[in-house]
Amino acid sequence: MPEEIIKEELKHQNFSMTSTLKQSPYSGALCIKMLKRDFPVLILSLLILTGFFICMKIAFSASIAIQEDIISKAMGSVQTLNSSDAEVFFGDELFEKELQHPKLDEPKDSRELKVLTEAPTLGERLKKLLKCTDRPLQLEKIQYGKYWLVRNYIRGQISKTMGCADTITLTTNGDFTFFDSLPFLVERWLAPVSFALFAPGYDFNVTMSCIQYVRNCLPESQYIRDYVTFHIYFPADHMPKHIPLNEKKALLWPYNCDDAPPYEDVNSTAMYRTVHNMTYPINVGRNIARKAANTHFIFASDIELSPTPNLPLLFLEMVESNRSVYLDAKGKRVYVLPVFEVTKDSSVPEDKTNLVEMLHNKTAIPFHSKICTNCHLVPMHKQWENSTDAQELTVFSQAKREGKFVFWEPFYISDNQEPMFDERVTWEGQSNKRIQGYAMCLLEYDYLVLHPAFLVHTPGIKYFDAKATRLQYVPAMNKLIKKVIEPEYRILYGMNRMCRT
């Protein structure tokens, strides 16, 4: 009985549901419409929930890694403290140890970062201001007029790494008989030296022996290895029989430090140059040394002239600190050093104060005072001598090569842009610097005299020697200058009646 009642009830309910569906034909379409409307929301919610779980997983993993790292470092610190080799400091000892190892805090902003960054050097700053370009010192074998030139044959180890504005190159020339002046010069200069050597025929062999001797056998040899770059030239019709092919082989040239220096007590009559009656082409050497320099500023000087110490750095500091000296200058200019000579038994003065004392006691005099009084006196020379010594380099006076300075033959620092030396003039014929001075006068160069720097010739006062063999070359040289060279220069550089050779 109960089962029949239940079955009857179920039939009744099914009948009711069927009736209801039949009575509402739009109910299915409504459900589909609602599902389409809410489907994007459901998908978005699912994506947000998935992203949330992923972020939580990443954060949890990072947290575990950080904790493991902290534990690892802590264990490492414990092991370090427990090590039997570790040093343990207490009290004042710990304080001293902390002073030896200061901790650098990270900069809070970019201004603090600049403080911690290494400042550019003087050379780097000047390189930007001068807009110069670095050049390598590379071995070159060049046909130079009637000569063969081996440029940068043996290089200074420091000189070949110098940037164009790092220092000043002293350019000089000679043959092997001048090597006795090199050690003292390099020790005073302590910067690159470009040294052009005339070595025809078998003079080349002696020249190589001299190079090896000064590079290896003297107290100053380290300075010479660091700074001096040697160039060798010889006429094409007076070639050596053999030369090492490169720098590496040249440095294997034999030498013996137990022997006397090969440049001392030279029998000049036995030299190849003397035997073949060859004059010394001094201006060829000057130009070779100048053209080989890899710095913006050069100092074209004679090897027997020694400058005051620290001159390259003082000059570059002056150029940077006083823009009007060079950087903002509109006219052509060079920077002159007063020149002096001292008695044979005197030492070369170290500074201006020492020089003035020697001038007062007559152990020092202006250069060539006994030969050509006005050839080397600088403008306001008396005021220069009486001025107080100073630590910084400054411009003391200024003049052109005209008027009372018409025969001036100054030595100066330059940017290597002035005219080259005329190579038709020899050392024997004299007047080898005056022709270049004439060209610079026509070009209206200004000569700025520096203070307190100066030059001193190798000890020994020079006097005019009426019996000197070189005097026989002077008349022909003067004729060449007046009849040929001066007319050419007036065409090249212009006219100026104030200028003289």
C-alpha cells in the first residue's frame, strides 16, 4: 500500500514538472542568454585567481631562497670565526683594524656616485681641451730626402704609452759624440725624449754600442730605457754594411759595461763622417726628432741644454689653469726659456734662487754673452733675474723677433706647428736657427717668456774662436741665405721689413 502511494506521488510530481515546462517555453533560451552574458566575467575571475596563486608561489620560493642564503652566510661566518688561522681582534686592536679597512657606503644619489668615481687625469682633461689625437711610436724605415731614416728604432718604454696631452716631448739631435750629455738631460727632464742620430757608414756601429751602453750601464740607465726613443739616419750613398732589422734584434747588439763608454775620448779624425769630409746636417736631425714626437707639445732643444726639473708638468698645469696662455690665444705663439751658461767647475743650478746666486757671483752668465750678446737675452731680462722665485710657471714677458730682438735665437716650447728648420743649413755654416726665426717673424709669432723655468748649458763658458775650422763654411752659407733662402721665404710667408735673418 505505501509503495503504491509513493509511485502515485512521483507520477504526480513528474506530471507537474512537465506541465510547468510546457507552460514556460522561453525558460531554456533565458538560461543560455544569462550564460553568454556572465561568461567573460567568469573567465576574468578565473584568470585573476590563477595569477594570484602564481604570485604567491613565486614569493614563497624567493622567501625560501633568502632564508637559505642568510643561513649559509651565517654558517660561513661561524666557520671563519672558528678557524684556527683566523685573527681575532679586541678593543683598540679592533679599532685599528677597522681603520685599515674602511667601509664604503653605497651612494644615495648620482652626486655621491661622482665623488666615488676616479677623476680624470690632467692629460685626459687637456686632451679634450686641445682636441689632440694619440699616436703610436712605430718602427718605420723611410726615404727622407737623400737620407735613409730608421724612425723609432729603439723606443722609450714609457714614452710609447704616452697620450698626446700627458706630457711634453723634448726633441734633440746629435751624433755618438754627444751621448755624454744624455744621462743628465734625461734625469732632469723625466719625460719623453726624441733623439735623432746621424750615423753614416761605420759610425752606425759605434752609435749602436753607445745606445746599448747608456741604456744598460749607467746609474741613469732606467730613465733612458723609460723615456728616450732613438732614430738613426744616414745618407743613401753612405750606408752601413749591416743594421739589425727591427727593435728586438737591435736590443741584442753586444755591449760590455766593464769597458769605458764608447762615446768618451773619441778620436774625431777616425770617425766615418770626418774621413769622408761630411758636414753635420743639424737641421735634418732637428726635423726628424720633431716629426717623430707623439705629444701635442714639444720642446725643440739642443742636447747640451738642461731644463729646470719638473718643467713638463708645470707647463701643462699652466696651460690648463690659465686658458689665455694657450687655449684661448688667437695669434701664433711659442713659450721661451731663458738660457744661461756656467763656469766649467760649477754645478748646474737646481732652481731660480740658486741661479740668481750664481749670476751675482759671476759663476753664471746669459748664454753666448761672449759670442753674441743679443742672440739669447730675453725681453726684460734684468727684471726676470730680479723676480722672486716661484713654484708655479707663469708668462713673464712677451715680444716679437724684431727691433732689438731681430737676431734673437730663443729655445721654446711649442705645439709643433711652427715652420720646420731649413735643412740646407749645416752646423758648420752656423745661422741654422736664425732662418727659422726669420720665417716665424714673417708669420708674426709672439714669443712668451716663462718664469721661473730656465735652461743651462753643459758647464763651460763659450768664447769666440777665430781659428775654428767651421768658420770656413760661413761665407758660402751666408750667401746661400741672402741670395736663395730669404727670397723664397718672402714668397712663402710674406714681406716684413722688420724681420732679419
